[in-house]
Amino acid sequence: MDLKDNGSSQRPGDHWTGLMARYQEGDAAAFESIYGEASSLVERYLRRMAPANVVPDLVQETFLHVIRARHTYRPDSPFVPWLLAVARHTLLQSRRRFARRWSKEIGMDAYPERAAASSSDPLDSRRVEEALERLAPEQRELAWLAWVEGFTSPEISRITGLSAGAVKVRLHRMAKRLRAEEKE
Amino acid sequence: MTEGPPGGTAGTRKLPPTLQDALRNNRSPVRPVLSPDRRAALLGAFALIVTAVGIGFRGMRPDLQELGTWNWVETALRVGFGLTLLWMTMRSGEPGAGPPASWRRVGIISGSLLLLALVEWWIPLEGHAPFGPGSAGWRRGLLGCWPAETALAFPAALASGVLLARAYPLRPIFSGAAGALGASLLADAAMHLTCPARVWTHTALVHGGAVAFVTALGGVGGWLIGRRLRTLP
């Protein structure tokens, strides 16, 4: 099971940066394109850490924040980490409001859907999925961002608010632990 | 890494009604705000100018020479910590650019310890009766130093709040309080160089009280910013 931080700079939706810049200039259709294309990414991200039944509302709330905060996005920085940082904040706000209800609903059974295959080897992607399901929610978030979606440590740092060093250390420890568990 | 067309495999999705309404109310062009570092630089420069004006207006304390190096160390700590807080506040106004959680925790703990140390509680009360509790000097200090420090902190605290309101802080109360605390520490640095009192009760209650008051106002300002953000169309 390959769990390296691949450091790839190619990201699905790099053209969203240009679309967001156009929306800032007043092109509403550009935002509709961003929503149409990026909402599934936000949904996949939120499904990792929230009960399935609240995810659609969280996706909608995330894009509401994107509309209201559009002036804080700077076109010289990548769009996806900014978007997922907004999604994360939306998630944390909701979690704080509904902590008690969530603690009953969140569990391994709350995530019936699996992410799209992250590699051409179905056995490898199944192993990654199984590994993710064994992790605590915060660890699952980091692992999903790094090993499924392929974000770099600086990007994950921007999304989660952890320092880049802390991200690297946690990913390294997780990978080491998961490899050790696989050998047993 | 997930490959395939941008946005994954879900294809295009239509905007739900809530987002359609929000988009209708938010389609005017906007100018992106300056980067957090640039805003912090401008705010920091403004705060330092206000501090220098305050020192010039009040005049240096007469016992500056006998206070020695430690006095300048204390001043530098106040200025350094104040500017750092202003920088972290500006970063917190941009989603994804806020300081890491570990920095916030270290900042709160070290800031609290720093403020405790700067009270100079080890200086004995005896021999400093003019500013001791209940004395005429105490009342003069309360009516003089407290409003002076508050007035000195206010411009930079207000500027911090305005810049924050223009951005999109995800923790507005914390950000508002942090910016106000940063401005207060710079004002406190000016007061430290100009107020002759060396009684810890005066430092803690009058000057510390002014810092706490402005910080609390900043938190209230942050709460108002958060309320406004939640009710935006």
C-alpha cells in the first residue's frame, strides 16, 4: 500500500482559480460553473467527517460562505485549499452547534459511500479505504486529503489550520502505523 | 490522487434555490483584499506611529536612566508581542490563512505569562507611596493613566477591527480580541516609557485594566462582525 505524500502539483480543477477570479469581477455564471464542478469535491471531503444526512446542508452552507467571502480569495493563490478551508470551518461550526447529536450519529456506519478509486489498482484502493475507516475522524481527514485527493502538506496545512510540519509528522506516523498493522 | 475531469465524476450540478438567491444579491464586482501580510504591515506601521506620538506627547519618564536595560527589554517584549498579535489577527481574516492552532495555543499561554511578568509584582510597595492604593497619586493615576492608555490603544484597535470587518474572519470574537490586545500592548509600551509609577498595583490594575478593557471591546467588536457576517444576504 503506497501511502507517500506524492507532492503532485497537478490538481483537478486548477481552472477553478480562473473561474473564481471571473466571479470576483461580477461573472455570476462563473460561480455556477464552480459550484457545478467543485461541489462533489466538497461533498467527498465532508462525508469523511460528518453524518451523511447533514452533508448536503453543509455543502450548501460552504458555498454560501464562498459567495460572502469571495473578496478574501486572492487569485495568486490556489483555489482548492481556500475552498476546503471554508468547508472545514463550516463543518466545525456545525459540529459545535450539534455536538451531542453528532456524537451519536458519527461512526463507521455513517460513511457508507466509498471515495472514487485513487489508483488503477482496485486492491490498492480498497486497502486504502479500509485503512481510512480504521482511523479517528481527524486522522481520517488528513489521510484522505493526502492519500486519496493528493494534496501536499502545505495545502493540507492551509485547509486544516495545522502547521505544515505537524501535517508531515502526523501523516508519517499514520503511515508507519498502518504499514505495521498490515504486516501483522 | 483522484484523476478524471475537474470536479470528479458528479458532472455539473444546478444551484439550489438558497444559493441562487445569495448569488443574485452578490454578483457585483469585488476587489480582493490585500494579502494578510500587507495588511499587517500597514496596521503595524500605523500602530507604531500612534505609539511614537503618544510617547512624544507625554514625554519620557524622568527615571528612565536608573531603570536600566530590563526596562528596554520589557518595552521590546510588549512591542514585539503586540505586532505579532496584529499580524495573526490579519491572517485570521482570510479563510485558510489563519495561524495554526498550535501557534494560537502557544500565543495565548506565552502572552498570559508575559503579561504576568510585566506587572513587576516583585517591586515592593514601600517607598512608592505616591502611587500606592488609596493615595492621591493612585487616584491621579487612575484618572490619568487609564484613559490615556485606552485612548492610545483605540486608534490601532479600531483600525484592526475595520480591516477585520472588510475580510472574513472565521473566529471573529477571538480575532477581534486578539487585534485589540495587540494594539493595547503597543499602547502599554508607550505608557511604560512615560508613566513614572513603579507600584505593581498601579501597573496591574490601571494599565493592565486598560489593556483588558480594550481587549474586551475588541471581542465585542468581533462579535458584532460575526453577527453581520451571518446576516449577509
